[in-house]
Amino acid sequence: MPNCLICADPIAPFIDFGPMPLGNGFLRPDQFAEEYRFPMQVGFCNGCGMVQLLAQPERERMFHENYAFFSGTSRYMALHFQRFAEQVNAGYLSAAEPFVVEMGSNDGILLQNFAAAGIRHLGIEPSKNVAQVAIDKGIATVTEFFGAELARRIVAERGQADAFLAANVMCHIPYLHSIVEGIKILLKPAGVVLFEDPYLGDVIEKTSYDQIYDEHTFLFSVASVGHLFGRYGMEIIDVQPQTTHGGSMRYVIAHCGARPVSPRVQDQREKEHALGLHRPETYDRFRRNCEESRRQLMTLLTGLKAQGKRVVGYGATSKSTTITNYCGITPDLVEFISDTTPIKQGKFSPGAHIPVRPYDEFAGRHPDYALLFAWNHAAEILEKEKAFGAGGGKWIVYVPRVAVLDGEE
Ligand code: SAH
Ligand code: TYD
């Protein structure tokens, strides 16, 4: 039996998604035969409460010079990170000349706000193509993987940090012990860590199982994050739910005793208890909900095909790789996936091999139905796609449940 990546207790899977390609592994037809897959099973650790993948691809397969995810493709996310930076600035940076470090800084979507305010900063971003976009914007960036060894080097060369930030990356990292050890070394005695990731509570409540893919090694909760950092003499001092990525949690962490703890931390722990996040039965129910969601989505898509309707995917998200492969969605059910990211266009979706086409092909000839793979950006997308609904187009969503929305909703 595999062991928990955090506390080493043995863990059994509660769901098996089968052999899964990489969520961001968009590929060309000449690569189909050699396509990589890994066994995607998820387990819950009874010992420390951590929900995790039981096997992970090596990190260099996922994060490299052709990484397909550019944070800046969403206007809404740019605003979200601007507000995040404002919160850090106003609430946590009291030192005279503060130093802010971000892990997984990608194209600089968050750090650009600190750079603009003249605040000393450092991005750590191993995927060289996305890091280059940040470097071109004048954002100081190291193109390496963060860990304890790099933390020591940063302290030696630039000193300790007042704030350590991370968005949608902490949960990507199987070797979390090295990360938290590095944070412990890097952070000043009164420094703070603020990081956010998709929240386990939302995934369970909304059956948003597409948050599970190769890059998402963990689904965090206040209980599991508190346990992890507790092992290193650090504690959660605040939690702030976010609407991003379909429901995320921002955790604020400090060295134990260094800062006051908000009552929100205990409140959220109690909510998790009420939701049953500590009980194995909760995860069995989640599996049954995933199976039912799959059944309903496939019934809908095969029914539309039988009626001769055109269905196109909207947003070639990494999340959608789990949906298309687990459900068995093939190009005869979904004609193509529209996406604005140049590096994905002209390629095919991982595993299911649905063509990814530029947005103009969606806008130029609206389908009957659009399957909203980028459902986490629904507000932004439905707002800008009013013409689709006005012309009779309908949206298919599957979170929190499979439904057809009138395009004008
Ligand atoms: N923070 C951005 C990007 C999230 S994608 C946002 O929220 O939109 C995750 C990023 O983390 C990728 O760009 C990946 O290259 C990077 N990453 C993965 N492992 C890392 C590590 N060990 N140290 C630093 N960055 C890492
Ligand atoms: P996102 O949901 O942010 O991430 P993940 O890959 O982590 O699941 O990805 C959104 C994708 O959708 C990205 O490839 C860009 C694309 N997209 C569009 O094509 N049009 C849009 O209007 C938006 C907001 C995103």
C-alpha cells in the first residue's frame, strides 16, 4: 500500500480514475502513440487528513520550457491578484524595506503589482517559457524549483523574506516537506506565508472532481495544512475563502506565537468537521457522486449527438483532461475545444485527442452547445459571450451538477 506523503501512514485509494495523461499535456498527432499516462488514484490519509494522489509523474514532465499554462489569460485573475497584492501590502508588510518572495510566479501576474510599487521581490518559477514573460516585464525571477536548498541560497544572497506567497502551486508539490522546511528557513521571525489553492471542502460539496489531475498532488483543508505546518513550528493564523478556481482557500501562516490567530481558523475547522472531511465515508460518497455526474454528462452528450447537434468545448483547461478521460468524451461528441492560449492551439487534448482551436473558430461559427470546461471562469465568459446565447446557443455545465443553461442566463 502507498504511504502518505506527509505523515507516512499507509493509504488506500477511494477513487481510481484509470490511466490518465498529463492535464496540460496538449500534443500533436505524431506524439499520440508515445503519450505518457500515470495511474490516477486518490486517497485520504486517516492519520493526518491529507487527500492526495497515490502516484505522481516526475516534476520535469510537467514543468518545463514548454509549460502550457499562462496565468495572465484571465482578466479576472489579474484583478484577483492585484487585490491579493494590495492585501499583503496593507496588512502584512510593516518592515522598512520589505522583501517578498513568490513560489510559482509564472508570468508575473501577482509580483508585477509589487514590482510596480517598487517593493523588493523575487519570483521562483522553473517553467522557463512562462518565467521569461515575467522577466521581460522587469520582474526578478529565478528559474528553479523551490525547496530547502534554494531557500538557503536565497537567504545567503538576499536575506530573509517578510512575506512568502504562493498561488495554485503548493498543492502541486509532492515533496512538500522540503518546501515547508525551505519556508521555515526563508521567513523572518515576524514574516508571513500567504498561499491559496483549490479547497477540499468545495471539491467535495460541488463534486468538482476535475480539480484532481497530475499537477494537483493534494487537495488541502485547514486540518491537513495545519498539521503539515505544525510539524515545522508554524501555525495557521487566518483563513480566507476565495471564489477563484471554483472555490479556493487562502491560508495565512506564521511562526508559532509570532502573530495573533483569527477566530476564523477555528470556525473553518468546525465547518470541515460538519462537512465530514475527517471521515472516510465522505470520500466514498464523493466517488459515487463522481460516477453519477459522469453518467449524466455522457447521457446528455450522446443524446445531443443523436439529435445531430454541434457541441464545442470552451477552454482547454488542464481540469478538462480528467473530465474527458474519465467520462470517455471523444471528438465525435465534442467537435473541438476553443482556447485563447496560442501554445495549445493546433494541438490535441491529452488522452481524448479533441482538437484545440483558436477562439475565432468558436466566435465565427457558434455551435448549438458549448461545454464549459473553464467553468471556474463562468462569470467572465458568460458576460463576454452574450452573442452566443442571443443566437440560441446553450451552455453545458457539470459543476455543481450536470445542467444545460440557457445561453442568455
Ligand atoms: N501562481 C500562478 C501559477 C500557478 S501554475 C497562478 O496562480 O496563476 C503553477 C506554477 O508553479 C507553474 O508555473 C510551475 O512551473 C510552478 N512550479 C511548480 N513547482 C514549483 C516549485 N517547486 N517551485 C516553484 N515553482 C514551481
Ligand atoms: P484555467 O481554468 O485557469 O486553468 P486550469 O488549466 O488550471 O484548469 O484555464 C483556463 C483556460 O481557458 C486557459 O487555457 C485559457 C482558456 N480561456 C479561454 O479560452 N477563454 C476565456 O475567456 C478564458 C477566461 C479562458
